[in-house]
Amino acid sequence: MKKTIRRAVVVLVLVIAAAAIYGYRRATELEVVEVTKDVHAIYGFGGNVGVLATDRGAVVVDTMTFRAQGTKILEAAERIGGGPVQAVVNTHYHRDHTHGNPAFPAGTPIVATDRTLAYLKKVDGDYWQGAAAGTLPNQTFRNEHEMKIADKTIRLIHPGRGHTDGDLVVLFVEDRVLHTGDLFFNGRYPNIDLEAGGSVREWVAAIDRVLELDFDKVIPGHGPVTDREGLRAFQKFMRQLADAGDQAMKNGWTLEQTEREAKIDADAGYKTMSIPFVVKLDRDFAVRRAWEEATGKVQRIELPEATQ
């Protein structure tokens, strides 16, 4: 009997170890895709990464979910850029776009909006302790910031509230490529972080401001690389979602009535994204967020007055 129990325990340990190894490998697998000669996108477990090659080294936009991924992103960026990484940009504060930061050398310029830095400290402060604190954003701005690195111009723009109220988009000017962060989920239902100032209602206007920029190709926060029309298609969905929220407020609908009456068809073919026991991003989630904003059922994260 004891031998049987010991064997069962050994088998269980081996199964758990195998699952952990498999999970680690899946989580750290990266796919590098060429967008232009000097711009690449990296897909993996987390938000899409953008890498711009300059004559001096690479600029990296977002760093995914784990430090191990950050290490691989750093290696890929140095290979693509032909030298040390010159700067990292965090489009917003969520961990699937920032938790790879600690893999980058201390002193690397890391750029974000001031509100993104405030959310990182307020919401995710436990992660940014010890050595990781040195890879928090160390250059911040409110509305717009421009970097000139060697032969390249990088414009960072906060277009307004949408996914959160601190998101930025990145324009690689000479390459005419835009990295939107999570202001754009291509073919995926979006995360709408109302608690961090996100807004279904204002998201449409934020995309309008982005569409005024000069670009041809778009790296979204999630989903495949696309173009201006892909971004417009997503904007149509967000407009329908905002209209559903407005109708709910006007008619005093319950959530169930809103889900039933919402006239939304621009999400045909959209994929659900989920992390078990954490979040499920699907049509019901998106409609619920629109209803919660419209009916005022949101508890906002309080930030220091200096970031207001």
C-alpha cells in the first residue's frame, strides 16, 4: 500500500513538473514578424511588442508578461537593432505590457505617460520592488513626446481616454508604422479598464485623433498586424458599444436588457481572450463595461493630484 502511494506521489510530481515545463515554454515562445525593413512585431503571451531598428540600436515598445520574456525580447531587439537597446516605451500599465521591463539593463530610458507610472506604483507596486524599481518608467509626459534616435523619429501621443486614461500610441515616423498598444484589439474583444479611467464613450474620439496621424501599418496591442482600415473596423465596434451604453442610460435598461437590445454586429469573427480565474474578454464583458460606464457603476482608482 505504501509503495503504491509513493508511486502515485512520484507520478503526480512528474506530471506537475512536466506541466510547469510545458507552460514555461509556451509562455516564453516568441514569434518575430517583419512589418517593414526596420520595424518588427513580436507575438507571445501578452501584448504585442514593437521593435524599431535605428543606426544606434533598437527602440522597444512594451515588454510582455514575464521577466523571462523580457530577456528574450531584449535579445531579439539587440539582434534586430544591431546594438544595445536605446529606449523602452510602455504603452500603459497592465502587466502583460510591462512585466518584462526588469530584464532590461538598469539605466535604459523607459518612457510612459505620467498616469501610467502612477498606476504602476498604485496598482502594481508590489512587483516593482527591489531591483525591478529601477526599470519603472524614468521619463514621463502628459500629452505628447518626441524622441530622435540616430536616423529615426519616434512620436509618442496620448490621444485621450479609451483603454485607460493613460495610454499612449507610438508612431515610427519614417517607417509609417503605428503601435497602438491596447487602444486597438484587432479581431479580439477589448479589455476596458474603467477603474483606471478607461471609457467606451471616449474611445471612439481617441481613435479619431489617432487616425489623423500619418501611418500605413498598425501593430495592435493584441491580434495581427493590420492597416488603417483594420483600425477603423475596430472603431466601428467601439462606436456600436458606446451607442448601446447610451441607449441603456436613456431607457433605464438593466444589464440583461442591454445585452438583449444592444445592436452590435461589427464584432463578427471576434475572438474571446481569457485567463482562467482571472479575466474573460468576450462580448458579454464588453457590453457590461459599456453599461457600467453609462450607469455610473464604476469605482475609479484614486491617483495623486499631480497626475490629474
